[in-house]
Amino acid sequence: MSSASEGPKRRYVATVVEVEGRDEHKIVELPDFELAAWETNEPLAIVGQPLPRVDAREKVTGRAVYTADVGHPGMLYAAFVRAAIPRGRVTELELGAARAVPGVVHVLTAEDLAELPRPPRANGVTLFSRDVSYAGQPLAAVCAETRAAAERAAEAVQVAYEPAAFAVTGDQALASGAPSVRGGAKANVSRSSPVVEARGDVEQGLREAEVIVRRTYRTPCQLHSALEPHGAVAVWEGDDLTVWESTQGVFTVRDDVAGALGMPQASVRVVMEHMGGGFGAKNHAGAHTYVAALLARRTGRAVRCVLDREGEQTDTGHRPPARIDVTLGARRDGALTAIAVRAVVAQGVSGWEASVGKIFHELYACPNVRSEETFAYVNTQAMAAFRGPGHTEGAFALERAMDELARRLGVDPLELRLRNYADRDQEKDRPYSAGSLRKCYEAGAERFGWWSRRARPNPESGSPRKSDSDPHYGKFDSDPHFRVRRGFGVAAQIWPTGGGPPAYATVRLHPDGTADVLTGTQDLGTGARTILAQVAAEALGMRFEDVRVVLGDTERTPYTGNSWGSMTTPSVAPAVRMAAEDARRHLLQAAAEILDCRPEDLVVRNGMIDKRDCSAHVRIADVTRKLGHVMIMGHGSRGPNARGVGLMTFGAHFVEVEVDVETGVVRVVRFVAAHDAGRIINPVLAESQLHGGILQGLGFALFEERVLDERLGLPLNTGLHDYKIPTMADVPRLEAFFVGDADPVANSVGARGLAEPPVIPVAPAIANAVADALGVEPEEIPLTPWRVLALSSRGA
């Protein structure tokens, strides 16, 4: 028992949560009790099993309700009027023809927003501003009895402009005499540009180098292209508003809407049942959210505002394009002596600073590292977080430069990476909580057959085959005489995925022995409902099928943060486990009364409560039935992160490609990915995350690129017909697997995040394989046929 002089136990503590490459310092509440982490050898029965998705039947039968499926009697449909120029001012907005379209109920313009405390902002721009900052910017909205009528009315609006000079690329925005994109001093760069981070002395490191590689790389603007577009349905009941929203953060949308409309947060409810992807673009309320809410209030009817594909591709965010200058210095043995990077990132009209330079500080052991990044504002839609923001772009430049260094040194690319292996956090000089990139390298190389890849014979050369059953056999060699050439590539990743507070959960037991888990997170299609049910069932000792997870509703569930930064599992699962353990304690206390023993004499598993001496047992349902409506409830929260350790996820990718030098087509034929993400709660769902990330990275490497007419400042490929994303025809033979063990330092469940890591090393691995096939250096992605043909001509 503590003495009075010791004072009360601390209730709130400071902690650091690393989110998408940035540190967030928080004051958080300590949990009511501490839990020992599930160790690597913990005898778990449900966690770690490849159980099917709990919502699989709903999805395959079409019963799953997405935002666009939400309907109400008398519901109206909204559509946007969008700017057709990149910059200027609206001088006239003629609405007469729109109002005359049959079925139109209301046209919403800037004048309708005067009643608000402050006009809402979406994508960095004041809603319906007459000052145009990018093509596609919303200028007004129309609602009508049908979506078709709303779209016809929006097209009927006549807009007159006073055009102004614009800049749509980073080079244009930073050129001498460039037009002001945003107005004011330093209008075309972010407040803190350039952002400089350094350790050691890079100039001294370059003087010590025996080999220096200098290269410039370019990455494209990639669009999120989620299957489900942004959308909201709004309904008012008196002064209370309910919004059904396709979002990665129900509480963030609630806060955004309440703030913009001057409402108490308790009067705004946000619901997200199912979601068809977000990838970082759905973290906040958008123009569609505010328009649905405002039109619903104006008309007194439910309003649905779901973006069409062109609106989705032009006004919901993007991965910003970057120019990245890289300098590597090394000794003859391959040891890095210096890394220097200078980057220009074209943000769009707004956005946050997703560092492309951060991975240069993290991935390899090097005493001297310096990055300088300029974030330029341009007259395009604002950037948004996009799966591995910054790291994905930076990895392409870093890992391409490492391969060029390996070529200069005559060293195998994997061997060079192993010689520069970092066994601790280089940026912050601290150990890792657990995990090992080395294990990923070793397991991936073995599965791929990396060290024997050159020994495979070429069928066109007349050399005998090793074996028709050789799983590593490829069709063609990289002999320059052949039309189709084969190449191999490797690349690695590191990404902060420890999660963190605040996140809360409640578990309640029903009289029939079933349980509800309530937590305010979101299932983006990744399977969050399933893994949280597994964690709860494990901690409760219940059957998996007796646990239901309720999430995505600000009114029914306790708070958790956005599903971003690979945060959901390592943040929410520990809170769910704590709530389940709390409910389990109460359950055993009640069972002890029935079995006439002490709670500590009991054990619960698979829905049964047994005396440890096996002298008696009772079903959970028997206990809860005797209690009737005396409800057992457990409460849990996510505690602070461990201090002084790096909570990182690692991965290594190995790829084989075939390049047709006559057509320029690159075909990825085999892909092996090894990842270390701590405890894997559901192997099937985790492997699905790897597959999805790899395919999205394949699109970044080979296909995806927003194309701008720099003369007009307009995007040219605004639909999925012209903006190509991977299809099933592009899927290679894919082996994705996990190495490593649970991470008990990271959290009580032992899991680290997994959503973003698999996309990061894909593009450099593929580009390195293409370089290997052609004997020339790809310095820009995507590797479209015309770029590959240009490379082939250089290597001919």
C-alpha cells in the first residue's frame, strides 16, 4: 500500500504516436489496469487462425450497406458545378437554366453559406469560393429528385471566368517570375520549406567516399481510384444531423461538420457501415459532406451526394509528384559514407508535408545523411495521404540509387543492402521493439531463389533446361539478342506502424451468452471486424461465432481515431483486448458465486467456465442467463507507447520481369514478398493486405499517372478508362508471407500495422528488375511502353 507522501497515481501521461512519418505528441489517459502482453509462445486458440471474414456473407450476397446504398423516402440527389479553368475568378454564375430543369429543388451557392459561422473548407479551398485555384474546384451544387436531373442541371449552369496565370507543376511554381498560386509571401511553397533534416557531416562523408552516385528520379501523381467513390447521405431530425459517410474517420468527420455548421458535436452522428476503399483520401469531411448536410437542412429532406468518377479523380486528393535528386557516397567495400537527397514535391493547392526524404534517414546504416525538401503549391487539386505517403516515392529514388551503386561496385544488389544493414533505428538512435529486415531479406531470397537466379538456362539459346518443374524457371534471359528480356530486382521497406492512443472499446455480454464489442473505428474493407472479434473472443474465452463487433458509429461506440498510418490494429486491438479481459473478470466473479469458489480458481475457454481442478464446469450462457439483465460490461483503452524504441514494420520484395523491347511492355511474372509485422492475428486477411498493397504498387510502377495539359492546366485522364490501374490480367505469380514473431513491446496484442508497408518497395523492385533486363537506368515511373522503348533504344 502506497503512503500518503507518494501522492495519487498518475492518470495522464505524455506519449509519442508516429503516424505516416510524423510524430504526434499526445497527453493520454492511462488504462484502469495493465495487461501483460501476449508473448510469442502464448497458447492462443483463436488469434492467429485464418478464420473467414465475419461480413463475408453480407458482401457476397449484396446485403452489405455502403453509403451509396443508403436511401430514405423522398431523398434528393446532389451534383456539383465545377471549375473548368486552373486559376482565375468567377465573374458570373448563371443559374436560371439549371433551376428550369424538371425535378430541380435547390441550387446551393456561396450566398447560402453566409449563415454559417465560417464557410467550410474542403481540400484546402473555401467551399464555393469565386476565386478558382484548380480545375475541378466546386463552385455550386444542385439537388434534384433524381441524380440524372441533378447532373443535367449542374451541366446547365453557365459560368464566366476571368482567367489568371497558373502553375501546375513544381518547376513552374518555383520558376523565376512564377504566378502566385495562393497569394502572399512565399505563396508557392509551404511555410516550412525547405525542410532540412541532417545527421553527421555529408560533405565530409562524400570526401571519404571512393565511389559516388548522383541521380535524379521522378515519380508521378497517383490517384487513389477507390472502387467506392466519396459520398455522404444527410438527414436532419430537428436540430440533430445524421450523416452516412464513406470515411476513414467517423469522429473526424463529426468534428469537421460540427465545427463548420456551428453545432454541438453531440448533435452530429456519423455512420459508416461498409466501405469500398479509401487509401488515405477519406480522412476528413469533404465538399460532398457539407453539401449533403446543407442541402438537407435547406430542403428538409434527405440528400445523397456521391461523386461521379470524374469528380473522384479530380477533387479528392492524390499522391503528389516529386523530383528527387540523390547522391550516395560509399567505400569500395560498399559501406555507405554519405546520403544526400534534395526533393521538390508538387503538393497541389494544399496539403501536408509527406516527407519523401525520411526513408533515406531510416533504411540503411550511414553516419552522414542530409535531406532537403521543398513542398511547392501548384494549381491542381490538393494532395492527400496515399498509402505509405512520402516513403513510397522516396523508396523508388533510394532503392534505384542503391542498385546503381551496386552496379558501379560490381556487387550483388542484395549483398550491398546486407553490407549496409541497420540493426537499430538510425534516425533516432534507438533499438527496434522487435522485428528484423534481415530475416525478410533472407527468407525472401531463399523463397525467390535469388542467389541462383543467373544459373537458370535460356530456352532460346539452345541450352538444356535444368528441369521443366523448376519453380524458379523463367522464359527468357537478358541476352540483348532476344526480343523479350528477363530481369530481377530487389527492394526493401521500413515504416512506423506501432499505433497508439487514444482508442477505446466496450464489451458487453448478453443473457444468451453472446457478446458485443463496441469501438469507434472503421472497417475499410481490410477485415477489422474480423480481427477485433478474434481478439475479443480470445480474451473472453468465448467462441468466435458468439462475438459481434459494432463499429463506425459516433453515437453507439466509444472514440477511436482515423484508420490511417497502419494504425487500426495496433491501436484498437489492445483496447478491445483490455475491454474483453475486464468483462471476463466480472464474468468469473459471477461464476464463482454459482460454483462456490474463488474467481482465481476458474478458467474460461471455448464458451465454458471450468474449475482448475476439473471438479465442476458451467457454460458462459448459463452464468449470463442466471444474471438476467444484470449486464456484464468491460471497458478498455489503449495505453501509451513504449519509450525509447522504434515500432517499425519491415519488408523485402523480390521480382522477376519480362520486358518486350519491341513493344515496350513490361510484364511482372513473379513476385515474392517477405514481411515482418509482429503477431499476425488472421493470416488470410494479412496476406490479402500484402496482395492489395503489391498490386497498388504495381500500378504505381507501370501504369498510374495523372496526365496534365501544362499549357491549359487541365487533367486529361479523368476516368478509369484513361487512368489505368492494374486488373487481373496484370497479376503476377505472387508469394507473400510473414517472418518474425509477436512484438510484446509494441502493445499487449503483439501486432504492428500492415496496411501501408507492402506498397512501399514495389515500384523500385520492378524498376530495378527492368534495369537488370535492359542494362539501362529507369529514372522515372510509371514504366509505360513509351518510356521503356526510350530506355531500350538507349541500351541498344
